[in-house]
Amino acid sequence: MKSIILIAFIIIGCSQNLPVQTEILNSKKNYIKNIQSGLDVLLSEKMELIKGKTIGLVTNNSGLDNKGIPNYKQLMNHKDVNLKVIFSPEHGLFGEAADGEKVSYDQIKSFPKVISLYGENRKPTIEQLSGIDLIVYDIQDIGARFYTYISTLGLVMEAAAEANIKVIVLDRPNPISGIKVEGPILEIQNQSFVGYYPIPIRYGLTIGELAIMINGENWIDKTPNLEVVPLKNWERSFWLDETNINWVKPSPNIPNLDIATIYPGMCLLEATNMNEGRGTNKPFKRFGAPWVNKKILNESLNALDLPGVSFIPVSYIPSDIPGMANNPKFKNKVCHGVEIVIDDRNNYNSVYTGFKVLMTLKKLYPNDFKINSKRMKKLWGKDNIEEFKDWATPSNHFSTISKKYHLYE
């Protein structure tokens, strides 16, 4: 009898705990399945925003709905919408161009007019906006200040304000989550196309939240009538692979979420004479140079015991890769260095890791390692990276200000 009671007690006890855990898991699973991008919400619930309008669409290969159909196809096939022009950012409409490569388009058969905003001009002209009722912006960002899609966003918003045209931003997730804010805030004297706003390197907002903040903080000369179509069911803690929204390579050298996570810190190597992994299939995840001792560098970086990350020694040969790398640093030469392994992405500090990598290289190779100070100012956002010591204040200050623009918990 006692055994029966004991077994019953165990079953009851387990039933009080297990269903709770199961319920949480199932709830999270179902919740994630129901996440919808701003484009999906527009198409299913808010078509009245664009019905009967002549539209300019700012997009690229990342502008897909939940069925994988490009936004421009959906709009072109809608009888009550006139898609007059498509504007494309850096890397082109189809994500076909390498970093920094100028893009231009002749008339594409069966398409409306396509205009590059990374060719003759980076801001739409009044002539290019002629006859347009509103602009729709739909591009997947990756949450790093020097990713130029957000610079294009501001310039488009400014042009729309000058032409008295409304802007609708279709929101998409911050793929590296919206929790962590990292790095110095850009000082306005270092403003450039790779750093257009006074925000940290990793700014922890969605593209829609950033658009609202650009307006709210008056970071552009003229602010437009702006409306953001929010995501449904997204939470700040979600990484993209924790959602039902598929990864689409937002640019040639960000092929996966792992590299997108590393990018905010390791992109700083672009302002040095180190190869930053361009010319390989792991850009930003590995870095090196012919004069590096990979064993010593690997041991030195692992000895720092940086949170959430470790390093392994590698050797590789950068080469031209169509659409990814043209004439990478140390092309066709053997580079020795390390590869980054993210052990815990929630504890990994991308920008701080990038900073410590730079300082370690400077210490180990004082005669070989060089920093291009002019380029570094644009990426880092402050005049002297080597003097930067205050890591908490900029992030905390920005987090406090940006919270009033949050659309999601």
C-alpha cells in the first residue's frame, strides 16, 4: 500500500512540474511559429495603406514574405497598387554586387524602373521621386551601425520629406537580437556612409525602431511623415534562428547568422592591414596575415578569456570570389591567423572582442600591424580607438534614450 501511495505521489509530483515545462516549450514553439514580418502584416492586414497608391519600393533580395515571394512581385501582382520604381541599396537588388561595388541598371524586362542608390547617387533625387505617392522600405538589416542599409534608410527618409512623400517601413527582426547594445557612440565629426547616426556599433533596435528614432531625435535635416508596420509576436530576446523567419543572406559577405553575430566587432579589421577573411568562405570569422604566428596569436587571444568566445589557429589563402571579394588583402598568399568560435552568443561581446583583437595584434606585431586611422574613425566613430576605456557609459546612455522608441518587449 505504501509503495502504491509513494508511486502515486511521484506521479502527482511529476505531473505538477512536467506540464508546466511542456506548456512553456509548446507556447514558445507556437509563439515563434506565428512571427510575421512587416511585409506579411502589410499583405494580410494593412493593404489599405498602399491601396490606390503609386509606390517607390526600397528593397533587395532580403525583402521576402513568409512564403519566400519577393515583395516587388507581390506588389506588382496587386491590381490596386502601382509599383512605379524600385530603389536598391549597396550590393544591388539581387544581392549580386561585392562590397563597395557601384551598381547601375538598364531596364529589366517585366520590371518597373530599377534605380541604384549605390551608383550615381545615394539619395533619391526629386526627379526620381516624381509621381510617387509614398515610399515603402523593406530591407533586412543586421544591427550594426556601419551596415550601409541604415544610411540608405535615412537618406530615403530625408528625400521623402523634401518631396512631401510619406514613408512606410516594413519592420524586420534584428537578427542578432534586440537586447545587447555595444561600443562607442559615433561622434558627428566622423559621420560617413558607414556611420550616419550617433548610435553605438551594435545598437539593439529593429529597422522600424531605428526609423522612429531617426525621426524622433532629428538625426536628418528633414523628417518625413513616417509609419512603421510592426512585426507580430517578435520579442527582443529572439535571435533570427529562434523564429520562423528564414535567413536570407543580406549581403555577399554575411552568409549566415554566425558571421552576422561576429561582424559588429570584426569589421573593425577592415581599417587595418590584416586580411579580415574576405576572399574565403568565412569572412570576418577568420583573420590573418603572412607575418602572423598563428600559434602565438591563438594562445594570446584565448588567454584573455573573453566571454562566450574561443579561437583556433588557421592558415588560408584569400582569393577573388565573384560577388564576394575583389582583390582581397594578401590575395593568393598564405595567411596565418585564427578563426573565431562562438561558444555562448548571449554572453559574447562582439565589439569588445574586436577591440581586444586589435590591441593584441598591436602588441604582438608593433612593426607589422597597421591601423588606418582615417578609416578607423569612420568605423569606430571616435577619434582614437586606442584611448577608449569607457565601455559601460555609452551603451547605458543609448539604451536609456532608445527605450522610448521600442515597439517590442
